[in-house]
Amino acid sequence: MVNASGTITAQYVYEPYGVEEPWNTSSNPYRYTGRRLEPEWGIFHYRARYYDPALGRFLETDPVLYADQMNLYAYVGSNPLNMTDPTGQQSVGCEVCSASLARDGLNEEQIEVVQGMYSTLSIEGTHAALDVVGMTEPFGAVADVANAALYLAEGDFENASISGAALIPAVGSAATAGRLALNGADAARTTLRVGDHAGESIPARGSGRNFSSQERAEIDRIGRDSGCHTCGATDPGTTSGHHILDHQPVSSLNDSGSAQRLYPHSLNCSRRQGGEATAELARRRREPEGGE
């Protein structure tokens, strides 16, 4: 941010979903994508609804329902590097780079299909859907090429290689089934409790996300020592290299107001927590404790 004379007065550095690293104490209320920050809670007002950058999810359902995407809480189709949502109602921007997919051998029709899937599903959901289609004739080869292209665009060379191997009939089904099994095992690690990889933790001052620099530094130290408390990754996967601070019990599910502690979280686990917390809240509404 600059003043009228062009002098820099404040600088802001964000991870893809808007987590600010390091936290800037400037009084400027307009931060990530130009939306207004609610500093006490660490969330942004996107006009139609509020957005939590740590979860990478909106906190309310989309007011236009399914007109934008199938996941009513998702932020820009899980593709914040190429899209934005200035009103909280409609994602805008290039979803998947057509030129990148074309270089990987997809024709215009195939690119259109992949971009459509990318806009309505999460990145993980798109890959899972293509994995299943890849095991079905006569569409398997196209799906495997599309999946490999998406993995390459995301820099995931290991899974790109598996998708490429799936093009070979003798090993294709085994390769795809193996990845589906790995994805299923990953999903079994819930983010809604203290994980099996948890080491040290620090007390949370509250449920807000206005963390101090000392708290952030301590969680980074713990993350380097023991990794993400859910998956154990010592590399958090953030562009800044900092771990995300995770409240346990999860704030949105802590109805009893129990004391919370902070643990290091990887970017992938933090994103997944948003979906798991939403699903758990929906389950509680359907099956209230002590209800029929």
C-alpha cells in the first residue's frame, strides 16, 4: 500500500487462500482481495457473506445456491490463484489455464470438460472423479490424460506419473486403484480432533485468529520438530513455509466453550478441516444431542 506521494506505507504477504504471513499490524481494514478484515476474528467480509482464510471456506452457504458451484461453502472452486469472488456470490477468472492443458495434449472439447469439472468440484474431487472415469471404457484414456495434465499444472509430478502409467492397460487399473486407496486412507485421518502426530502445543488466547508473532514463531518451531498434528508433514505446503495455527477443539464445533490449544497444521489438512467441520455441523443439526 502506498500514500499519495507513492511511498510504501504497508506491505501484505498472503498464502493462496488469504492467510497473512507475517501478520501486518496496520490499521488498514482492507486486505486480501480488497475485502474488509474483521481483525478480532481474522475473517473477511465479502459483502454477501464472511470468509475464513484459515479454512479456505466461506462461513455461510452461497446465497445464489448452485448457480456458481456445487459446494455451497467453497471459495472460488478451490482455485484462488486464478479466480476471485468479489461479492461472495460468483467466482470470476480463468479457472484452469487452457494453454497449459493444450500443451499436455488435450483438445478444445477435453479442455472445456476439465474446466467445467474444476469449477464445480474441489481440486481433490476433480482428481477423484477422473480416477473413476479413468477405469471406465471407452473414456479411460481421455480421463487419464486430463488427470495427468492437472497434476502437472499443480506441480504434483508423482501423481502425474501414476496417471500416465494408467494409460498402459497392464498397470493402469492397479495404479489408479492404488491412488484411490491412498486418498481414502488420507481422508480417514480426521482433522476434527488432535491428530496422532501431535507433539507440543500452546494455549489459545481465544477462538480468534489474531495471533501474535510469538505464537506464530512457536507453532513454526513445533511444526519443524513434529510436523502437522494431523498428517505429520514437516513441510506445511504454504508459500511462506509457515505452519497454519489450528485450534483444538475446532472453534466452530466448540459449543461448550472448552479451553483450546494451538497445534501446527499443514495447508492441505487445514483446507480439509473446513469441509469436515461443515459436514459435522450439518450432522449435528440433523441429529441433535438428546433428540429423537
